[in-house]
Amino acid sequence: MTRASYAAEVTLSHGHRSASLGGVTVRNRRLVLLWLRRQALRLADGHGCGGTARDTAPHDVRPVLFHGSDAPEELRSWATDGGHQDDAIRTLEAGFPLQFTVLDPAVGLSLTLAGWRGFPAAHP
């Protein structure tokens, strides 16, 4: 019997260009959600500091410097709100991909947190 794997990734997009800030493959959906929450909080907490290197783990994403406070606050809200987290785990439990995107309208950037069942396509 094959054991299910899950993947998660954080991407940054501007127009038609996008770049991965990092990703991970884990053994279950709860670990996907835990990793995504950690990344959301790290990115939100790094706002205004140019990102912080303290408390980094090997699979943490690269920091992002947001130009407004809306995106970091949305990330923090998503990561700490029980309702958002319940919806996220139910999405993964149902077998659907999870996606949460925040915008930094000052410069036209979008940051997407994503998790899904299966292996990442582009990660080594």
C-alpha cells in the first residue's frame, strides 16, 4: 500500500512572472497546514524588517518585503483564525488543493500559499 504524501509551496507573482519562495513534501495534511501556517506567520512577522533570519528552519521560505500592511495582516489572520484553519483542513481532507493568496497592491505582487495531496511538480 502506498503512503499518501502531501506537498506545499509558497509562490510570489507579479504579472505573468512567478517564483517559488520554497516548498516542502510531508507525510500528511496536518503537516502541510502546520508548515503553511508557520510560513504565513514568518512572512507576516518579517514585514517592515526586511525579513528576519532568526528562528528559521531548513525548509522555511525566503522572506518578502511587503510595501503595505494589508498582506501581512491577511497572512497573520489566515494563520491564527480558527475558522480559516478549519476550512483549510477540511479542504485538504476532501482531497482538494488548498490555496490562499494575498495581494500587495502597492507594487502589484501576489503571494500564494498552496497545499495539495501528491508530490510537487518542480521540487527536487
